[in-house]
Amino acid sequence: MDPALSKLVSGGAADDEVRVLIRLRDPARTPDLARIVSRFGDVVTARVPRGSITRLWADDTTWSVKAPHAYAPEVESLTEEGPGAATTTVPTAYTGHGVVLGVADWGCDFAHPDLRNADGTTRLLALWDQRPAAPGGAQPYGYGRIHDADRINAALARPDPYRALGYHPADFDYGAGAHGSHTISLAAGNGRGGGPRGVAPSAALVFVNLRKGETRPLGDSVELLESIDFIHRIAGRPCVISLSLGRHAGEHTGCTLVERAMDHLLAVTPGLAIVQSCGNYYQRRAHASWLLRRGETRSFAVRADSADRTTNEVDIWYEGRDTLTVEVTAPDGSQRCVVRQGEQATLTAEDRQIARVYHRACDPNNGDHQCAVFLEPHAGEGDWTIALHAEDVVDGRVHAWIERDGGCRSCQSHFDREDSDPRTTTGSIANGFRTIVVGAYDALQSDRPRAPFSSVGPTRDHRDKPDLVAPGVQVLGARSQPRDGDRNSLYVGMSGTSMAAPQVAGAVALLFEAAGRLLPIDETRRLLLAGCDPPSKDTQGLGSGYLNVEQSLAHLFAQEPTVNPIPSGLGAADLFDAYAVRRSGPGNFDVIGAPREPLQVPLRAGDLVITSPRGIPYASVSVLAGPDVLTHPQAGRGRPPGRYVAVLDGPARLVADLGGTLLPYTLILRSREDAESEPGLWVPRAERVPHAKSAGLSHVRTAPWRLVMHTIEAEPSVDGFRAMVARHPSPAHLWAMPSADLLLQVIPLDRAAYALKHPSGTVETNRSRAVQVEIWGNAANMANAPRETLDWLAERVLRPVAELVPLNLLNVKATGGRECYGARAACRMSDAEWAAFDGVCGHQHVPNNSHWDPGRLDLGYLARRAGSPAAEAETVDDAERTTASAAARLEWLDLSTTTGGDGAAHLYYLASGPPGGGGSTFRLRVTNTNTVSNFRNPRLKVRLLADDPSGKPVVIPLGGQGDKPWKIIRSEEVPDESSRVIELELDRATRWKAYDPDSPRRWIEVEYHWYEGGLGGYVAHYTATRLSFFLVAPFELLAGRKRFVEDRPLDDPAQYRGYWRLLWANADPRPATYTLSIEASASLARSGEISVTTATTLTRAKEESHTITDTAELSAGFSVQSMLTLGQKFGTSVSSGVRWNETLAKALTTVASRSRTFTQGHTERFQTSGTIPAAPPGREQVLYAYPILGLYEVPVVIYGGANGLGQATTRKTDVVPVVWLRGWGAKVELL
């Protein structure tokens, strides 16, 4: 248990509810001792009784439990007046429209002109003031008060808006205006007060006011994460969050629970970015570092100012493989303690504690050791001496930080000058992997030096920080209203990395607006950093360089298709654990370089470099761009000396020390496919072109082959065309210039090319066996391509490719024009369609790409000319069926039926598929009953059917079918008097697309076409069959047959306050009566969340009648999961034989999330009335609505006995208890 958590345990009464951060062992399992408030993957914020913290810490569901850590603003200096430095230049075309910019800070002057629209209304969507901590505050957090736009606008209409709202930014004014007003204006101020505009002046705003300390602003880690959760929930659109706060002490490897939580949220939320200040600690002498050898002792002094009346904290971190002993000696030498790993000690003088030492072994989140030393101010003047004794050393690096003193900036403790190290001085939560960390430079000087206070990296695990820099010296921004209302100017200059970060946040808002799509965080970071002006000299602490919004926007518009070459489903921590720790990987890769071992095997392009510091899930997997290993003998710009390799997705990666030994957490793998085979599929008569990326990437072997046509969107000369191919950053396999009879090949077909986008987290594109062809010319001209050009492409490109790889030329996508531009164009295949596609298409059809090439190029003609039977397939329609023949006998095989609820035998296929995964199989035997004629060139037309509500058949597209009425499948010839078994498969994506628990019956329909004949000609024949089956889930809830048991009101605030809704709060000395009317409607998202939208009318009567109408969406934690879980809690009277567990809960959630009947039963109208008592002095009247749940007994059908074809062979029924929302109650409290 860390010191802060120990202090929290002993800091008050056992039944006090306190806030904690928890890292769960399994996100699906939560501890019973804690009430979860917000979730970020395996990190949650929670409330727990103080007396239960020790049990929670030891609970088998928790990996780590942390007490809240305090944060404060990153501001260096204030200037009341003056011109200030120029802020970031803003391109006029983009203003952040359609993007939400959220800020968590202190003091927002909501009445400042820069934060108001032209009509005087607020630009704020919401302002959450976290300070009021009384129970029943903002839900589900339980503290503070949320002011929405209507409430803010009502306050703005009053003579004193601050008094009307009960919020004044002067509460946080410590000299020249509130910090939060300044930062939010730099990001998004509109300049209506006559000062400079922020970077994104049209962005919508959300502000969270962190709580206030006794003398300074002081939020904490739990409040910060819940602020981020709140902003993210409010936004509902692309969103940037700006954080200009932090502390200094900490482990500095990106493994804190706050950093882990932010990284997770960014990884799973495209269109979201978090921008942070890096800290102002470069000159503070608050960091020291040493390299110890075994048996060595290193002593250092911590100098405390006599004026400092606060506790000083020294935070020491060192490698998990080393063993140190720490000795602490008081200033007068009278007190001394020696503390080994796992021990703690206290020094006392005159019965008072003067120092506490906690030496923790193996922090659960990074595996390293920590020694925290707390020095009390009443110990007397002088220097404390701390000695580090190296008992056993493998690594030897030791870092120490002195925590910043928020209460006495001028008397900050520090190290001696000879011990202090200005490197690795970034803030305690500014070391993450996916956040954007910003330093400051001085824009008032022509050479733009780093601001002298701006912290620098590297992180303790050798990553460069900050990521970039922005103006941070005397930057002019909004000055908040003073308490007395007398301010000299609406603007003020401030210095600090706090000023730099919001300008970068505004720049990201412009990128989001310009992109017109949800940018994943890795693409956002790449675009932002690629646009930076590089430093003119090797200067530490500038990252990728100086923010340049216009250049980043230019990269967005001009970027080549990007490639994400990491194989889908691979995780860095999993790979590292399998191949480096357990040494028993799954067999896909060979280890080329292992941690702490010399690098001896020559590297290749395509090798995987895995950096997994301490096995955390935010480690990186990169792909080598080439075989070169570069040696940097000296450190520079935060780059440690060592050996580096070039990777495809970022800057050169440090992999080994100068001697060639791999770093402790670095692993290099090579795909066995790469190791065992040399690429060899070269198109005949194609000229090979040497290229840096000729080695290509590995294909996904399970993917079907397909061909993608591009156009180069230019018409260069032959020499220009060759030059373009030789240097193109994202090469295709083949480059065709028909007019010059020129076909170039860069990459062999059995290696993947680079010309398609593959955003992180989406379906594979380049690596899914996509043969890519770039054609000379423009997409706009392809509709008029001459016949000789088409013939050349068919004969020189398509035909030889189809001879080298099994390309299905029957499956050709129809092309379109400019309407196919954009990632969401109707021309594009879905991820599932692309994964199953096995034919010929254009770049315009590839999912998650945006280009519309090759225009209206006639791909059907190319396929037919190349020798495809596509023309025949296209004529297999009603007009061609001249002969319906009984010569072909079609029989369905291996049908395992089960007795259904109606007592009849039915065929059930599971939407979950067969036990081992893969496709569900339908086996069809075709028998040729002819005695003389074979079935020649047979094709199957296959489709999957369902009924719409009117009873008409609806086609559910199969993989590769697209928008065609049938999927065409070629088959093998069937000789006379013989038979052949054909297996048809429904892949997983198609099954779940076809699954509907309210209407499960499906049909698979097949038409079998063939030709008979000889020299006298051929005649087309066909026959047809249909198979009926039910597509079901392993567990089916029959929500339409539920039986009411009883009502369960959630009126106990101790258990269910998170479900309550605050309707009205006021401090009125007079009683009042009220009438409450609620109209509710419910809908169910596929995510499993129940959305209950309520229109609430509250009429209060005192001496006069007054009506308030409020329409809002109730997000009171309702979900399918909670309805099932609460049903289990309340439903002890329901006799059920179903064994409840997480697997069942997940399965039922999946089913219910797809059921239209599941939301039926919600009350549409509800009305109640009552009395609101008078509010005594100092207290408030608060009116809540709480939900009334109905407990129901719901039949459940359980399908089991899955066979290898995906059929269910058993069926049984039972019941489970489930709750539904039935109504609302009202409750009045005095707070």
C-alpha cells in the first residue's frame, strides 16, 4: 500500500465515503466493496467507505488502489498589463465549428465577451463547479453543481450574472485573473472583447472548475478523471480536452492510473484528443538522477527553506531489478533511520514526527521500486541528508523528485546544484503514450528559444517529451472579472506551459473540423507533429518542433494514404509476454532479438519492434522500414545514445545500447511467413523497380485475394512516371501507363503493398491480400478511356494477375463518379463486406478510405476481357432461364433438428457459430441424373432471406454479395450419373447482421445453373431449392412474454442515489407545493445502453404560480446489463434454474440489445404532487425524481449442443428476473 493510501485509511471515520482510483484485474469484474462512478477500461474512479480500503486493496478483483493525488495550475508568471506575445497564427478558413473544446481548470469568467456569442448568449454547453461537496450533487459523481447553457444564459440576463449563478471567477484570482479564463480564451476565445482571438473561436465549450484549496487552486486525480468523463459525455461530437495542471513527483513512465485511464479513453474513442502542459520545473532544481554501481553509496541533500511551513516530499524511483537501502538523517544529525525494501520508518523529536519514510517494493503498475520521504517543517532548519546504498544492481539508474510546493512557491525545497538534473522534469501525469504533451517557447524572441521554465524529457523509460512546443511567454488572453468589478483591461499576459497547451488544443479542434471525420488519436498526433516547424538546432525540450497549424492542415489535405501495418489483434504486451517472458509464442513469429541479448541477426523491412516497458498495454508495436541500424554515440534533444532503427509509423526507435545489446524491454520478431519464403510473384513482362519498400508487408493468409484499381491523379511523362514510382512513399504493387506500353512492378504480389489507408482499429486493407494497381491518368477521365486502353489493362495486368493468384473475376464492383468521394460514401464496402470480398474493385470501394479513383473505369469490361466468365454470370437472370430442368437433384445434408416450443421439429443455427469458431456450414449435394450429359460451367446463385413486417422477403447480403440480388459462386463440373457436395458458409459478420431475436426465421435460397450440350451448341438449365431455419443466440430472452411480479422503487439514497435526477434546488424560507409531470420514451442502442428521454414539467406554488419546463435525457446508468443485474438482486422470489454468471450476463445483454421488444413497458406518463418544506437558514430545498422499477419474470430459451456445422442440437426453457422502468417517484431533501 502506497503512503497516500495509508494516510487516507487513517484520515477519518471508518464510515466516511472517500474517493479512490482502482485498477481492476478484469474490467468485467468489479469489487463489491466499491461504488464505481466512471470507467476507463481497467481503471475506474470509485467511492468506498474509509474502513473498507484495506480490504479493497487486498480484494482479488483489484490490481492497484490509489488515493487521489492533488494537482495545481502550471502557470509561471503573471503580468497585469502589456501587449503580450503573439499567440498561434490562425488560418481563417477553419474556426473549430462543430467541435467541443473542454477545459478542466480553475475560474471561468462565463460573462467575458470572448466566451459569448454575438447575441450575448453563452458559448458554454455546461459548467461543472466541483466545489460544493454536499451529498446529492452532480450525478453520477455526487458533488458539485452543473450549470447548463439555459441556466448560464438566465444569469447573463441579470444585472449581476455572477451572483445570479452563484459562481464567481474571482474566487480563483490570485493576482492577475483566474487561470481557467486565460487558458480557455487562448484555446477558443472569439476576440469579441477587443483582444486576440483564440485558435478555435467557433468551438463549443465545456468547463469543469476543479475544487479550491485553502490558499490556492487544488484539484485531484479522481476529480480530474471524472472531469474528463463529464466532458466526454457532454460533447457527443469531436472533442478536444485541454489540461494545464499537474504536479512533479511520480514514476514518469506513463504508468500512473490517470495516464493509463486517459490513454485507454483515447485508444477507444476516435475524434477525441487530450492536450496537456508539460510542466514548469526546468529551473526548480527539483529533480536529480544518478547511476549507481553495486556496493556504491550516494548521498545528497534536500534543502528546506526556513519559511516553508509545509511538509516536503522526496519521491525516489529505481529499476525493479535493483535493490537499494535508503538512509535518512535529520539536519542536526540527531535522528537517523535505515529503511530497506518493503519497510517503513518514522523519525521523531520531542514526541513529534519529523520524518516518515516508505520504501515500497514493486509498484503494481510499473514493477519498479519507490521510496517516498516526507520531511516535516518543525524538524528545524538545515539540510536533510538522504543516502542511497546499492546492495544489488542490474540497471543502476535512480531518479528523485521533490514535489512542488503549492502553498509557498518562493520557499520551494530543492536539491544542491551539483545533484540537480533539469532533464526528466515533466509533470507527474505528462508522460502518457497517447496524450499530446506541450512545452513552451518564447515567441517574443526571433530565434524562438525554449522558455527557460519549460520542463523537458526524456521520460524515465527514454521517450522524448514534450511532443511539441507553442508560445508560452507573456501570452495575452482573457482577464477574468475581479471581485470589486474594477479591472484595467479585459486581457492579461501570463507565462507558463499552461498557456502553450490550450493553443495546441485549439489547433487540434481545427484539424477535427477540417477532417470531417473522426480522427483516431494516432493520426491526430501524426498530423499535428508532422506540421511542426523543426528546431533550427539540436535543442532539448522542443519535441517535434514549433506548432504550425497551417502546415498540419496542409498535411491533412495532402497526405498520402496511410498504412497501419500492425497485424490486427496483436497486442504489444501479449507478444512480449509470449515471446520474451514465457518463451512460448503461438508460432507465428521467430525471435530475431531478445531483451538484454546482443543483436546478431541482420534486420529486414517488415520486422516487428515491440517496446513493452513493464508489460503495460500501452506499449508500442512498430514495423521496420528497412534493415539499417543507426548509431548515435551522444545524447541530444532528449535522445539517449544507442542504436536506432527506422520504423514506418514514427521517428527512429531506440532498440539497443552502443554495444548492440537490446534494451531490457525491447523485442524484435519476424513473421515465419517472412522467414520461410522469399517473395516471388512477379507479373510477366512487368519491369521491376527498386524501391525502399520493395520488401512489402506480410499478407493475412486467411484473407481472400482481391484486386484494387487506383489512378495516380496526374499525367506525367514517361520519365516523370518512373521517378514518381521510384520515390512514392506509399507504393502499390503495379504501375501502369498504357499509352507507353509500360508496366512497372515495385512489390511482389505475395507481399502486401502500402497504397490504402488503414486507420488504427479498423479492418485490414493493404494486408488482406489486396493486389494494388496504379493507372496513369485522372479518375475524372476514366469513364472515357479508349477501348485500346481497356484492352491493354485487361491483357497486360488483370489476366496475368488472375493467373498468379486465385482472383475471383466473377465478383466485380460497379464504379461511380465523384459521389464516391469520402469515407462515408455509399460506394464503399462495409468492414464486413471488405473482409469477405474476393473480386475486382476500385479504391473508391475500400472501407475507411476517402479517394474516389479510378472514377467510372469499366471494371466489368476488364474482367470479361481478361477471360472472366463475368459476362455469363451477369446473364444468369430470368430471361436466360430457358429451361427449368429436373436433371439436377438438390439435397440438404446433415440437418440436426430439435423440438421447438410448438412441439414440431425445427432446424436451429447459432448466431455464435460452431464451437471452434469460423463459418456456419450448409451442405448441399448436387446429383447429375443425366446418363450422357455433364453439368458444364456450373454456378450457384445464393441468397439469405428474412421477412419484413409485411411478410415480404428481404435479402440479407452475404459476404462479397454487395448490393446485388444474389451472390454468384462458381462450382466444379459434375459428370453424368455422379454427385458433388457443395459447402456454403455463413461467416460471423453475416450471422450477426442477420440475427434478430424478435424474428429469428431465415431462409437460404439456392439456384443451381449449368450448361448442357456439345458441338451443336449449349443450353442453359437451372433448378432451385430453399432451406428454412431459425438463427438464434445461445440464450434468448422472450421479452414479449414477461410476467409482472412487483414494483421496486429506487428511493433509498444510500444505495441508489446514482439513479436519481436533480429537478430543482433553491434556498427559500417559505414552503411550497409542487406538481410533477413526466413523459418518458425509451430507445435501446446496440451498445446495450437504454436511453430514456424525459420531458419534465415542474409547477411550484407559493404565493404565486410558477412553471418550469425542463427537457433532458436521463443518463441514470440504465443499461441492459444493469436491468439484468438489478433483476438478480431484487428477484429472489423468482424461481429460476439458470446459473447466473458474467458469461450469461454478456450473452443476454447481446440478445436484448438487438430486441425491439425489450424497451416496451416503459411508462409514458407519470404525475405526482407534494409539499416542499421551508428551507432553514443556510440550507437548501432539493427536489429529486427517482425511478420506480418493475420486477418481471422473463422466459429464457437456452440452445446448446452446438455441432461442427454451427447447429444447436438441444433446446430448453427457464425464466430469469429482469427489471423494467415503470414510473417515477419524487423525494424532497433539505441540504
